[in-house]
Amino acid sequence: MNNEQAITIWQPDKSLQQTSGLTKYMLWLAKEKKLQFENYQALWAWSVNHVGDFWESLWEYFEIISHQPYSQVLLSEEMPGTSWFEGATLNYAEHIFRNANTDHPAIIFSSEIHPLKEISWKELETKTAALANYLKEIGVEKGDRVAAFIPNIPEATIAFLATISIGAIWSSCSPDFGTGSVHDRFSQVEPKVLFTIDGYSYNGKPFDKSEALSTLQKGLPTLKETIIIPYLKDQSNNIQLKENETQWFDAIGDVNAKLQFEAVPFEHPIWVLYSSGTTGMPKAITHSHGGVLLEHFKYLTFHNDCRKGERFFWYSTTGWMMWNFVNAALLTGATIVLYDGSPAFPDINRLWKLAEECKINHFGTSAGFIIACMKADINPRKDFDLSVLRSIGSTGSPLPPEGFDWIYKYIKTDIWLMSMSGGTDVCSAFVGGNPLLPVYEGELQCRALGCAMQSLDEDGKPLLNEVGEMVIEKPMPSMPVFFWNDEGMKRYQSSYFEMFPGKWRHGDWIKITDRNTVIIYGRSDATLNRGGVRIGTSEIYRAVDKVSSVADSLVTCIELKGGEYYMPLFVKMKEGIKLDDQLVTELKKTIRETCSPRHVPDEFIVIDEVPYTISGKKMETPVKKILMGASPEKVLNKDSMKNPQAVQFFISFTQKLKDKLN
């Protein structure tokens, strides 16, 4: 998208600009540090050119509670291997409970099988204190791992806060993960305690997890205790417990417990997150208390403009880093809104109804959900009272320009749309929202403060208005401190620093514009290369999404001998519609006009469903590898998939492809 093509679809008004958390920080810098900046870009440049000064200013601005002082902010700017705030000791949870005396709720919760309920800050503190004491009584110590196989429910938040308050390390998986996939994750960290539920409901169907629990317990020999939360069934006193099992209500029974916080070093692990695991054993990505504390304060306060008393929602499960990010909103004194269940049950208006019921101020979702709403032809603006809603967040995959347009037409004309991109590796966003800048159609507003992001070509040279590899050139405290059980940090090194030594390659294909906005084109390892012209898969999906007869799609490009390419587009049709010659012609025309003639697919193939990871990402790279002849067992783990049966088509198609291309 060239400069003259940029379409402004939102501008912040003066009130937002003047009252935003970002403006307050800039005024503080002017007063306390004698630093004045004409605009956001000047502030961003300072934040990445004076790395130590910037992160130290956040320490002071957010009044970080440190039980021991730090000797230096940053050891060096070399990556990997630097260290932050050496000597400082703190606790992430302690900063959350600075808000414990506020009157508004801490949590609002609803699910497919449970009506709305509110949890006060007092109740959150009391139950967290009781559970923290219980964990200590059963022998959980600083550095021990606590695992959770539970949905996005208040008990998950309580268990998380209790775990980190005593310096133990949290790790969670959603119960819709396959048992083998959960074992692949938890077995790496060797948990001492496991939180679980009896079952859950999704899309109106109950799923009993008792068999999965039994399998997990047998496969995790380090477990000393399992704490069971009655969730699917109302059986508060009727759970049949086995040896070394405890009921949730007994674990939180001490109403007189006092919440205390174990001070841990800045880089002490807070949680272990996992990569998708579709192509092998998931990477056990470990973050630090201090690193994510500063990052979450920064992003939520400055880039999300989340304020005390506001209501913050992002549709997520405990198996996605956005769950951790939602809980981080408690740092700002906001109320977090949790929902467990299908976003489309009983219909696709469910989350918009939740926004009305809970008076949500910040509504977060995925690009896929927005596209699904667009294709379903719904009109939340007309059907629901969204008067207090002031921002829409989108992540998970690139949101096409048509998604931007739909939001402004069918949600709210003055809504602040914050498309953001980051991920498990940072548990936040590298690029995203800004309350001081306009929103351009199809573009992310800015690079986040402290994020020295560049787009590089294959030779490592920076690009402007051209597509390249997304690279971070300066360290951030929220970088993973290590991967669990990664001897010599070999996997860490190869994952991030192999392509550009000393620079953190994230694996996204991006363009930085001369407006300092960012456009993301998808994962760089799924890039479509035709005749030397490379585009991201998101550009094809943008075109296909314009064709209403297609419900979903997946594209890949296979390199052949002699410099040739084979690029099929797999399409899932809307119910009752067949892919005929007329529709193929329409698809070709749309892709030709939206992308380029050379990116018109070689073949259009109907499939029943697109394969997705549990976190909702299309499995482009594993499908490509399977079609190129790789063993499915080596390139994907079906337990980490949302719909493992979807891969069978591509496995069967591989033989036909061999015959076709030979």
C-alpha cells in the first residue's frame, strides 16, 4: 500500500489524546526527566535508542515495588544473553493487589453453562490468599511448577495468582487440547501440582475430562497433588476423590489467610508458555516476573489505554498467551471479563451480547472472528447497546482492510480499532494501538515503545515501504529468559538468532511504511513466492474473503524443480454452494485484481474444513510440508490441532499431487 493509497478511518479526538495514559507518561517525562517529544515517533525513537533509560523510566513511573534495589538496569545491549535490573527482587502478583481496595469488581464471568457473576477484589484476594497458603502447606516452594488443565474461568485466575504469589511457576493448557498434546507440554516442566476440572461445555455439548485426567496423572510422575474444580456438574460435595486429590473448595477453605508475596529476582520465571507444537515438541517458552510486569504495564496503559475501573475483555482460552494478557489488565485496576465457551453458540452474536451485558469498554477478539461476523452478515451496532465500548482489539492473524471497514460500519463509527501483533514469544505485542495516532485501513498504528523493530531484506538491510523479515534489533526485558530444558540454549538460539546473528527474528513478513505504520502479511515461512514476487498468505485470504460463497480457505505455494511453482487454493464452501466454473472465474478475477496476476492459484480445490491449531491459526506450513512429501508424523502433532481430522484430506491429496506434477 503506497502512501497516497492510505485511507484514514479513525482519528483520536482531543479528549482521548489529553487524558490518555500515553500523554500522562509524556507529561511525566517532561516534568521529571526534562525530556520533551514533539510526537509519538520522537518518543519511540528515544525509547529504542536509549534502551536502559526508557525501561528505567517505566520502573519509576509505575512505582515498581522492589524488595531489594537493582545495581544496574541493563548488562549490555547484546542479544541473546543480557540481563535486566540485576539485584532487584519483586513479585508480579503484588502489583495486581495494589488495586484490592477498589469498589468495582475484579472479575465478571459467564459461560455456556453459567450465568453472569461478579467477583469482588476482596473475594479475589481472600481466595488467592487461602489457595497460596494451601499450596505452601502441601510443599510447593519457590521455583516449583504448577500446571493447570482448566478453562477460562475465575478459578484459573485465582490459581494463577496464588501460584506466582509464592514464587512458583505457572503453566496452563485449555481442556480442548488433546491429552497427548497436554502431556507433551506439562511433562517438560515436571509439575508438582495439577489444577483440573471435571469437564466443560463447548458449542452446547458436554465434554467429560475424567479419562484425560487419569491419563495425565499417570504420565506426570512428579505430581504430588491434583486439585479438582467442579465445573461441568454442580457437585460441590460429591466428587469421588482418589489418593492425592483435593477438591477446590477444600483448598480455598481458609478464610482467615493473609496474602503474602515471595520476593523473587527480576528474571525469576513467572510462567511457561508453549509454541503451537504442530511441527514437533512444543517449545517451552519461559518469561520472567519483572520482564512481563514492565511490558504489561507499558502496553496496557500506553497502547491499550486501559484505565482503572474499565472493563477489559479478550476472547481467549488458557492455552493462548492472550489469557495471560487479559489477566495483566488487573495491573491497571481494570475489571477483566472472562467468557468460556464457543464464540458462536447459540449464534455468532454471543460475544456482542456479552459486550452489552457486561458494559465492556475494551473488546478483544481474533481477526478470524471478525471475518466470520462479516460473512454472517450480522449488525451488532443495530442489535446491541455498545455505547460504552471504546476500543476493539484484533490479533491472532492479520486483519484485512475489509475487516476494518466492517467494524466501522457495523459496530461503531467512532470506535478505536487496535489491530495488534506479538505473540507467545513476548506475551504482549510488538506493534499495535496508539491513542494519539490515526488508524489507517489495513494497517497497525505503530511500533510499541521499547520495540526496536525493523523490516530487513535477506542481506539484513532495513527496508521502508517494502516487505521483509520482522526483526527486533535491541533487547526487551519481556524476551523469554530461556526455553525450559533447552541445554546450552541451542533451541533458543536457532529459533530467534540463526538468520540474523545478534538480532531477534520473529518469523513474520512485514512492511513498515513511511507513516511508521506496520502491515503484517503472515508468517514468513508460509510466504507465497511466484516468479520472484513474494506476498503473504493474508493477501490471498483478503481477496478470497470478498467472495461470499467461500466460508474459509488455505493457500500454499510449492517450489518445484527448474524454478517452477504449484500454488493450489483450498476452499471450504458455504453450506449448499458448489464450486463451479463461474465461481472459479470470480475467484480468479478477485485475486488478480486484489493481489497480482501471477498470484492467481493454479488450482481451486474444495475441502470440508481448514486445519487449525488449537489457538486458531491456519496450519499453512505443516500442510505445505505434507504436500511436499514430508511424513505427517514428523511435521505435525494432531493433539495440538483444533480439528485433527482436517489433515487427512491433505495426506490423501499428496499422492494425487505426485501423479499430477510428475
